Amino acid sequence: MREQDKVIRYGGEEFVVLLPHTTK
């Protein structure tokens, strides 16, 4: 599991803030 996935599972909206370029 990647660190990014951990952030997504930790808080769905938080990963959007940490990885804005990933949402596009």
C-alpha cells in the first residue's frame, strides 16, 4: 500500500488537499 493510499483512507478529503495534482 502506498503512502498516498493511507492518506486517502485516513481522510478522503484530506488527500485532495495533500495531492491536488492527483485529483485532476
